Amino acid sequence: MRVLIIVNDFIIEPLGLMSIIAVLKKESHKVELLKINSRRKEFGSARNDEEIFNFLEKFSPDLILYSTTTGMHKLYLNINKKLKERFNFISVFGGMHVSFFPDFINEESVDIICIGEGEEAISELVNNLESGEEIINIRNLWIKKGHQLYKNNLRPLMEDLDSLPFPDREIVYRYGLHKRNPIKNFITTRGCPYKCSYCFNDGFYKLYNLNGNRRVRSRGVNNIISEINEVKNKYKLKLVYFQDDIITLNENFKELMEEYRREINIPFHAHIRPDLVNDYTIKLLKKGGCLSVTMSAETANDNTRNNMINRNMSKQSIYLAAKLLHKYDIKFRIENMLGLPNETLKDAFDTLEMNIKCKPTIGWASIFQPYPGTELFNYTRDNNLFNGEVDTFNNSFFDNSVLDIKNKKEVENLQKLFSITVSFPFLKPITKQLIKLPKNNLFNFVHDGWKSYCFDNKLYKVNGFKS
């Protein structure tokens, strides 16, 4: 079978899609990746519709896959409609958006949706299509055939992650930008046991009726080290970025740190949760070779943090984690959200103050979005803060709030000036005045420029190289 995956231009390697590609290639299917809205003219990229059409004429796919998130779903649906008018293929949409909105199958140009994890379901689909076997009973898939819709149940989540081939990097690294980038991405676990009300994880695992630690699956240390060594030996690699939600949740975390130091010995970046670390944990990270981490604080308001967004952590744990990271000279980014339901402008500035007190390498802020599948989607809709229309979202959580909130303009402007004000606290009185101005491109320039500078010259900088 000839399978094409269409994906919007990306910076971070799409590990989920790369895993599916690896599975299909292992089974001898011909797979191509087409990166659309590309900033560069390269093979496997397209900057406009005509270039997309030309690529399909040459490759002639039997099946096209899209991995959709809310906001990006509109782009992929629009492209698919145009392609259906010119070409004959089966369209398959997966990803979080269709998992939470399976009625997406009713869109005219959509043939199949994949709910939940995709490797096994897509593999079975492609193999059955090639062999001429029936496809209507494949678990995880909803399938339109004729005038009939077949809704299949979910299969269990994969338990043995080590049985999967390593994500296919060859198809991504043919793009020069990604091959040359000295930062390469890996993942050691899937899942998160926490129930943050803004995060897709809780809704995703409710689909599977899973609770607690059953929501986290770990790869074996040898499997992880083998993948990193393979990449290290074939490509430029100076910083490993672990994309796990929380690196310390790997059931073999201590062994991983020890083996990583012994076998890889390259600086790495990882995500932590403030209330899950202590002096021992941070010391393990440092000894393992940790250059920098990301941790989420979200808001300084205790009631919002613990009751509204279900973070269930104290402000003191955030301060303690920051203190330990400074003690062991580990750089860190704090992630925050502005524009949360019922948040006041004072709350937003309190979050700014909390970050200033923590003195992170970069204080990073997004604008809260009530994504489908989360508790806060329902809360904001039911409390008339949001109309519940999914097409309202765009593909970024840095641009605007979809909520009907007070001081909306000021919150959106503060998000743009947040990082630089955390780094230079003397700017705070100026920031309080600037956010009253209309939204403007200068604020966007400050936000994008300072964030890029901090990432390249601080958070990810190793021995003189920049990301």
C-alpha cells in the first residue's frame, strides 16, 4: 500500500506519526510524509495547493493520514476536501480532536477516523486493505462504507512499548533543518496519572476507563538507550529532549539516569512536576546529565490552581523546586497560563510575581484554551464563558482567548510581555501601563524575540551551540 501522511510544518519532531511510519515501513508499505505550509522548498514539502497537488500526482497514495488537534482540524479538513475533488484515495483522520469529537466522521470528505492510539489500528487497516480483507470491524476505527457507518470499540492500550520499532527519523531528517538541529526528541513513557482539568490526558484515559498509575506506561531502559545511541551514531546530537509529560514517572527512573550518564553522556532537557521532586530527585537528574527542565506552575492563585484546574500542589512546592534547581545549577522554564476561568488581572500579576520570585531561566506564559475533551471545556461552556464552538480555536495558544472574560485585552497583552518582565522585573510598572494599549505587532515581536533568545542562548545552550 502507498500511504501518505500530511502534516503542517513543524519544529518539534512528530514522534507519534513517526512511530506509525516506522510500523508501516516495517511491514513493507511505501510511506511518504508531506509537510505543508513549509517555510523552505525541499522534497517532501509544499508551500501552496499546487505543490500539494503535484506531490500527489507523483506519489499517487492509496491512503492519506492526518493527525488532528483542535484548531488544526480545519486546515486538514479543507485540504482533504480539495484533494478528494482531484484524487482517489481513502482519508483517515486520527489525533485528539477526533478522539473527543468522533462526529467528525460525518464530514463529507472523511472516510475513517481513528480514536485513541494509532499504531495497531492503522497497521491492521493498511494490511487488510492490501490483502483485500474486510476492514469494518477494526477496533479504534469508525468507518464509512456506502451508506453505513461502523463504530468499533477501543482496543486495549499497548502495554509493551518496547515491541514498537523506533520512530522513523529518516523520513523527517531528509528535511535539512531537522537533520542539522542538534536537539533531538525522545520519549520514555506514555501517559500521566494526574487529572488536570485543562489537559487532554484525563479525557483521553477516561475513554479507556483507566485511573491512577495504570495511565503511565514505561519503556525499558535498554530500549531507550539503544534508540538514543542509534540517533547519536547517525545524526548530529548535542542535546536530548525527553518529551515525557513527567520524566520522573518512568518506573525505572533511577536506572535510566545511571545508564544514560554511562552510555550516552549528552546533556538533556526533561519535564518535571514541582511536587514530585526533592533534593534526591534533582541530584539524580543532575548526575544523569540534565542541563535544563520545564515545570508547570500555571497560576499563583491557590484556589484556581488546586480547585479549578486540579493541579493539587502548593505554592511552596513550586518555590522549593525552583530553589533546588538553582542549588544544582539546572536551568529551568516555568510554564504558566493566563486568562483562566474567573481569573482577575490581579491574579495574573500575582503569577508574574511568583515567577519573578522563582527566578527561572525563562518564565513562559500561554493563554488558556478550553480544549475539547477537558473538564474546563464543559465548565466554560456551561457557565457561558465560551460558546462551545470548536471551530473558534486556532492552532496556537499564544494568540488570543476564546473566553468571555474581563480585561481580555490586558490579559492577552500581558501574555506577550510576561517573559521579558520576569527576566527584568524593573519593567513591571511599565508593563502595567503598556497592557492598556491596543494589541499590536510590537508586543508580538517582543514575545517571540525574547522567547527565542532565551531558548537558544540560555535554556538549550550547550558548549557554545545554539538550537
